[in-house]
Amino acid sequence: MSAEKITKPIDEPTWRKSSYSGSGGGQCVEVAAGPVAVRIRDSKDTAGPVLSVAADEWSAFVEFAARA
């Protein structure tokens, strides 16, 4: 059996950058989805404030945005 080394604390969220965020600056958003809440932050300021919303509210927002 082999083991994989974990390089981050278990309770730290996994952040994903929006596919609409470019590399040239501007509006860059990252989200970290959890079972209860979704966290949202500015990818250029990872130590800055984090917005947290209920997972079902985030799902409703994404569905609405997809229709727009």
C-alpha cells in the first residue's frame, strides 16, 4: 500500500479559480465549495476578506447566472 503526502491542512478549503478570470489582472474570483457553505474571495488578495454563502443559495445563484 502506498500513501500520498498531504501538503495542506485538512480543514483548509480547496480554492478553484473562475474560468472567466484572466491572467491579465482585473476581476478574478475563486470559490471553495463545502458541504454547508461556499466561500468566495478575490484571487489577487488571497489573505483578504472571504464571503461565505449557504451551499443551496450558491446553487441558486449559479443556476440564475447560467440563464442570463
